[in-house]
Amino acid sequence: MKSKLKSFFLLTFSTIIMAVGIYFFKFANNFTFGGITGLAVLVAKTGRISASDFTFIANMVLLAVGFVILGKKFAEKTAYCSILLSVTLSVLERLYPLNQPLTDQPVMELAFAIALPSLGSAVLFNIGASSGGTDIIAMIMKKYTSTDIGKALLITDFIITLAGCFVFDIETGLYSFLGLAVRSFMIDGFIESLNLSKYFNVVCTSPKAICDFIKDDLHRSATIVLAQGAFSAFSLVRMTPMKLISLPWCLKQSSMTGLWKWW
């Protein structure tokens, strides 16, 4: 139950972060650096359909494709995120209509337009989900090729960004190309950071007490490596890799309970 609530929270929080970045910073500045939302900016320029409505329709079509190729579990998570993203964009469009950018600093707004959706996408990718759109195409490419997700997004979004140069002015087009390049590599960077693990070594002569503490108090595991020191014999206790986010807690617990005295 706790795991499901955590997953639900991550899905919801990440999608809302994406929606805020897309609506307030991407849509408002006509940035078209790829994705269905980038294509939605182009389509909305015609005045026939709003960007949020187009995003919803396109996401549903690609969602059906993802269901067939990537499986039911993927589609369940992505369906929720796709619908939530489309609905949130639609709600924001009606509650806070924007006719112009929030500020007169396009570089600063570009930074937020890149960072917020990139962070949201990275968290979703890391738990096996997606916000829909061309993210689904990227994950399909990831499944059948060795291409990184960020590079796959770069390939699938390039044409959309290029089209923005002809629909809007060249300055907006150049900002969009910059956003496309930085966003793609930033997603890979966020994913790598989320999965970063560390381990540490404890050199001692009596490993049993330390191993008991690691197993019983920290609820982790350890590997005992026998080593011969240059001047005396030691046993080396190596903790298995753990998520970087868990390391500070373990160190805090170990300092409180006196693990340091064994080092």
C-alpha cells in the first residue's frame, strides 16, 4: 500500500511540475522544442484548436500505440499521466489565461521551460512511466534499440522544432533549438542522478558486530572480503551499493548508535 501511494505521488507531482513548466514558460513564449506540446504550439497558431485540446487528442492516439507495444502496465501509468497533463493544461488555460510571457527575460523563462518538464520526465521514466506524446515514441525506440532516452527524444522532436523556425520568428526558433538540445541531455542527467548509488568500506578485525548492525539496524546487506594488510591482518566489510538518497539516513543512524567506534 505504501509503495502504491509513493508511486501515485511521484506520478502526480511529476506531471504537475511538467504542466506548470509547459504552460507558464513554454506555451507563453511559443517555444516549440519538440514533443506533442511543441507541436500543439504550432497547431494552436492556426486558431482552429487550442494547444491543450490538441495535446489531449494526440496523447490518446499515442497512448493506444504504447499500450499495444509496451504493455498494459506501462499504459496504465502513462494513461494517468497523459490525462492528468492534458487536463491540468486545460485548467490552467482557463484559470490563468496568458496572452504574453510572464517576464521580458526569454533566457530565464527558457531555463524554466527546460528544467521543470525535464525533471518531471526523468522521474516518470525512472519509475517506468511517461507523460505521453513523443515520450512514448522514445521509449519504444529505447526498447528495440540501444539509443539513450534523451537522444531518442532529440531525434523524434527535431522535426517539430525545425517547423517552429518557419511559423514563428528566427529568435524564437533559435531558443527552441537550444531548449531541445539542453532538455534531451538534462533528462539523462536527472535519471543518472536519481539512480546514483554509493558504497563504503569498513576495515576492521571483528566484522560480525558490524554486519549484525548493518543487517538488523540499517536493514542493508554487506559483503565480507578477507584481506591481508601490509603490517597486520584485517577483515574488510563492504556495504552493498545503496541509493544516494538513503546514504545520509544510514550515516545518521550509524553515528547515533556508535558504528563509528568500530572504524
